[in-house]
Amino acid sequence: MMFLSRLFPHRARKSEAASRILEGLTAQARQPVLFAENRIRDTFDGRFEAIALHSALLVRRLNAVGPAGNELVSVVMNRLFSQFDYAYRQNAVGDLVVGKKMRKLAEAFAGRMKAYQAGLDGNEPLNEVIFRNLFNGAEGADTEAMTSYVRAVSEKLADSSDDEMLGGRFEWPAADAFFMN
């Protein structure tokens, strides 16, 4: 493998960056404070929603970088969906069913990406997008704090340089600063 990375250093750097980005994305979306009472449900669906939200923020920023960011998004999303596939298979979902579930998951993911983009662009109220998607319309959901958190994450990513983004060396803000336990 070391030999191949010397032949294709650009690919090796992109692969390393994608690994760092996916690791950071997953860690950010799994912060326990996000799953407290009146927040995201701590279920498979809830965790999917948390990943979709953070992915939308990440993809939005990486796409702003240009073609290199778009390429990196492709690598990161392919790896992310490989993890979803693996999770289904680990939960004893049969091969015939995994394809159908992955198709539905991909459609839901694309819908979330579009909805969060609309909310962040101001085409739809962000708090309504969060309430509908992340909280599934649950009464008592902490939509205000989550909306503040999402805006802060978007701003933090926007403040990161293109080189930091492409290298996967940017920082996510700590979620606990936005929520009272």
C-alpha cells in the first residue's frame, strides 16, 4: 500500500483527508448532548438524522471550495454510505433487503440535504426544517437551541480556510455550549 501512495500521492492525501473528515463528522454527530431529553432521539433513525444534518453542513462548505471540495465530498459520502451498509448487515438485515433499505436511506438523505440547504440559504425557516426533520415534529423539542447550534456550526465551517477543509484539519464547535442540560 505504501508503494501505491508514493505513485499516487494526491489520492493518498485525499484518502487521509476523507478519513479525518468522516471521523470528525461521526464524532460531532454522536455527541451525547445532542441526544438528551427533548433533542434527537437516540435510535438508529435519530442517529441517521444527526449524521444527515452534520453531513449537510459539511457538504455545503466543501462544495463552496470548488472542484477539489466536490471530489472530497464524493469520497466522504461513499465511505459514509459504506458504513450505513455495514450497519444494516451487522443488524442481520439480509442481502436482498439491504439494497432496498440503502435506496430508501439514500433518498431520505438527499431530501435532508436539500431541506437543510434551503433552511441555511433562507429559502425556508431553518427552525422549521430542523423541527420537521431532526425532531420529526416531536412536541417539546429543543428547536431553538438546535437552530442556534446549526447556525454556529455553519459559521465555524465557513470560517475555516479552504486548505483546512480539504485537508480535513478543521474543527467542529462543541455542541454542549449551545444546550443547557
